[in-house]
Amino acid sequence: MSGNNGTAESVYKAEPLFTKEQVTNMVMPELMANIKDQYDRSDEIERKYDGIISDPEDEHQVRRHLLTVDLLLDQQTRLQEALDRKGRIHGGLEKYGQANGHAQSFGEPSAGQELSPGDQFVRSNEYKRMKAGGVFNSALNRNEFSVGMSQGTSLIAWSKALQQKTLLYSATGSSGALVQNDVQPGALAILQREINVLDLIPRLTTESDTIEWVQETTFTNNAAMVAEATATTGTTGTKPESALAYQTQTTPVRTLAHWIPVTNKTLSDAPQIRGIINSRLLLGLQLALETQVVSGDGTGENFLGILNNNINVQALGTDNVLDAIFKGRTLVRVTGKARPTAVVMHPTNWQAARLARENSATGTLGGYLMGPPSMVGANTLWGLPVVESEAITLGTALVGDFSMGCTLFDREQAVVRVGFVNDQFIRNIQTLLAELRAAFIVWRPTAFTKVTGVP
């Protein structure tokens, strides 16, 4: 037995999958990704057994994965200690290098205040280390790094202004204003549309790249009153059979991202870079995500949005828009067995509905059907809040149960990355990238009604 054990140990000598040199060269995001990957691979093997692993090869692989995790965790600890040390030193220099030492600069978040992605970026150890080392001041340095946001931070929850891809540089008329004293982020006047639709939709987290879910495809209700059987044979007293069918669906997690080029001088000299992150990159993501949720066509990497699911359709016909929307609301309740929570309309279509007047067919107009212009409060229609959104097609209105009929799954926490693209290295330019990963599911298409032909 001892000889056999010795042979097994020599054949299945467990060693990490990475060498120490390979792990030493990894940055923090790589370490985190590889640690999760090793745990996933170990779990995949463990799931094949109820208790002890009976296959020596599988047991050997699990040992190798866990040894690799130990090696990666050691390097993560060392790297984190180094980053914390540098961050503490640079943080102390910034704090006590000010004239008043303890004074907080205008516009800085107070202690205990939740930090926006932009604040987290400029306060990160990675950014401070690169800035203090003069990386952004020299074209001879080529470095790439990423900053992960704190747990619970959502890229789409901090958007303030519209996406902008024009190069930001330090000259007057571009980002030069960012390096002047007391200039607040988001001060640029950029036309943008209000965000509301995403606030209607529940959001859950997921740790997978594919959502597997069950959709009810058929429900035929044949329930009926049944008379007592009058004979031991025949069909008297037979209960009717109803039909209920389900179908398994899979929805992949999609990546939504965009970037802007920023000069090294702007990246180094403008801590208000947080304004670019908060009010440009992140809102751009939110605008695109709203459009995908409402009207994504499901092709390629697009979501299958609500309008392109097999939802109820109510044509305007001879009705006015208010009557048609009420009929769409009724379809949600009767056909979808759901409770409508909101109406989504294009601003132009809502304008026509809101400005409708009594006696519109005559020369003498009466009062506004939806109330006088001085009326305060949220816009409502048939007791439902009205959400104005340019994500919906002009001429179409959407009414539905957004609380129960659909869900947005957040796969990846907020990530902001900085790196080089093409010849940016020799031009003192770097790329600022923001991205998210999410999946969208419409659980019950009949919980929504599309009203077409809206004037």
C-alpha cells in the first residue's frame, strides 16, 4: 500500500498552475479575475461528487487550482499592502501639504459621504501612484491600469450629462477650464435628455454570463362547473383539462461601453476628471442602456427590448390618443393579468396629448383636457405616471407593469479604465473607458401594451 501511495503522489504531484514569476507581474484586476477563475474551475469539479472525490485526476486538479489560489492571494496581499502604503503616503502629502492642513477643498465629498465613480477614480491608489510618479507628465511612460468601483456602485446610477467623445485637452475652450480653481464638474452646457425609464425597472445582480429562466408560453383555462356523474361508464362527471406550458429561455449578459480620449496634462492636472467620469461617460452609458431596454432589436449584441417582445398591440384607429392608451392599459390588466405602473411616451407625442383642448374641432377652444398650465405635480395619465423618453419611437406609446413584467440584471460592478489606443502613446493622449455588463429580461410580454399611431 505504501508503494502505491508513493506512486500516486509522484504521478499526481500538485503544483500551482502559475509560476511565481507570472503571478508577480500581474496587476490587481488580473489577480482578482484569476482567483475567481480558479474557484470556478474547482467548483465545477466538486459538483460532480456528493462527497469525497473518487477520481484521482479530478482530485489532483482541485489541489492545483487551490494551490494556485493561495499563490494568487499571497501576491494580492503583497500588492494591496504596497498600494495602501503608497496611497497613505501620497494621501498624507496631499492632506498636510495644504496651507490649512485639515481644510477640505470646496466640492470634495465629506467624510462618510458615498463617493461617485469619479471620486473613487481620483482617490484610488492606482491613480495616485501614477500621478505622483509623474507617469502622466512624460511620453516615455507606457502604463495601463483600471480602477474597480466599490461594492454596490453602479455606473448607471451616477450619470449627470451627455456622452462626449471630442478630445479633451488643456487649451482654452476645451478642458482647460477644468484646471482652474473652483470650477465644478458638469459645468459645460450640453443638451441632454432626462433619464426616467430605468427608474421603473427592478434591478438584480448576477454572477453568471447567461441568465436561464422559465417563461410561461401557454395557459388555456378550461375550468368549469362539473355535474355529478350519473353512470360508472361514459363521460358524465368528467372534469375539463386546462393547458399550461413553460419554455426555458436563456439571455446572455451583454457589454455596454464607450470611451473618450484625454491628454496626459488633463489627466494629471485636473482632479475634476471625476466630472468627466460622472457627467459624461456614465450618463452616456445610461442613455444607451435606456434605449436598449425600451427598443433593443435583439440582434447581435443588442438587448431584446420591451417593444420588440411579443407584447400586446393597441392601434389608435378612430380613437384619440387618451382613449387608445386607456385601452392599452386594459389589455395589460385583462390579457397580461398585471397592474400597469407607468406610461412611456416620446416628448413630442406627450406634448400633443398634454396640449389637447376642449372643443378642438371648433374655432373657440376650451380649457386644457389635462389641466391648466399652472397645475403642479408629476405628469399623469389615467392615474399612471407619464415618463417622457426619447428612447421610444416617435408615434408609439408604451403602457405596462414595469415592476413585475421585466428585470435588469447587473453582471459587473462599475469599471473605469485608463490606457492607450493606437498611436496615443506618442501623442501624450490616453483613453478613459467606462463599461458595464448587464442582461435584460421581459418575464411576461403581455404585461405591456404598445400603442401605435400616436399623433
